[in-house]
Amino acid sequence: MKHLSPTEAFSMLQADPQALLIDVRSEIEYLFVGHPVGAIHVSWNDGPDWEINPHFVGEVRKLAGHGGERPVILICRSGNRSEAAGEALVSAGFSAVFNVSHGFEGELDENHHRNTLNGWRYDGLPWQQC
């Protein structure tokens, strides 16, 4: 699995129309915090128990094709959940998995706020809120 900055991920999506951007955050985060334009939502884990989605790999496989050859770019809030999800895809045989470092909202700053240091939104990349 390779790690990409948000800007590198956006450039890859622009250059390769086969690439998939999958947002692995919870449904609430995806809908109410916002998400990158064009991102497909497949939760890695979700409430109320926050258990790992046992169907995650299968759901991504349906989107990427059974061979898993399409590039899959994963994003979460800060890059941690998407990294774990990416490791599961690599273990399942996916050959082109990418994690967006710093995710959608980025790292916490000294005041425990996000969107102030790095991340998809901080970099001014296209996003939307439902």
C-alpha cells in the first residue's frame, strides 16, 4: 500500500478515470461532515458498536471488479482507519491500494481542532456535504 497526500490522490483521480475513491468513515461522518466529490461510501467500521464491517472487502471487490486491478484510494478522517482498511484489501489480494495521508479532516492541532494543519479540506480540494 502506498500513501498519498490529498493533493497526490486528487491528481491520481484526475489522471486515471478507473481509480476509485472510497470513503471508509461512518455514515454520519460521510453525510454530515462532508466528503470528497465523487467518493463512494463503504464504512470500515460504523456505530453504534464501531465493529469492523465484515463485508468491507466484498463491497470494495464489487466496486473494483473481481480481480481487484482498479486502483483503490481510501480516505477517512485522518488516515488511520483508511490505512487499516487498506491493509485488509492488500491481504485480500488487491494490487493497487492507496491511503490518503491526513485524510479528509487532517491531524489535530494544539487546540485539538482539525482542518487547520492538513487534509483534503485544508488543501482546498473539492468536497460536498449532503
